[in-house]
Amino acid sequence: MGGIGSLLTEAAARKDLPVVQVLSLLLVTVFVVLNAVVDVVIAIIDPDSVKSRRSA
């Protein structure tokens, strides 16, 4: 049973550059969006953490 990781590994082994590029872009986009969501949630839960980060 394969997932995105195994698909990326197989595409890299086959030197299938378009698939590697699309999957890499997808994974990076998901990572960046999730980090932004976590930052917003932390700012909502604990506003003091944002204030202390700005002064540092």
C-alpha cells in the first residue's frame, strides 16, 4: 500500500522529474500552510506569546 512518500521515492528512482516537482511542491505547500495555521491558533490561544515574540 503506497502513499505520497512511496510515490515520490519511486518517481525519483525512475527520474520522473514532473512527478517529483509536483509532489515536492505539494508537500512544501502543505507544510507552510500547516505552520501558518498553527501560528494563528497559538496567537488565539495565548496572545502573550505573540507579544513576547515581537519584543525579542
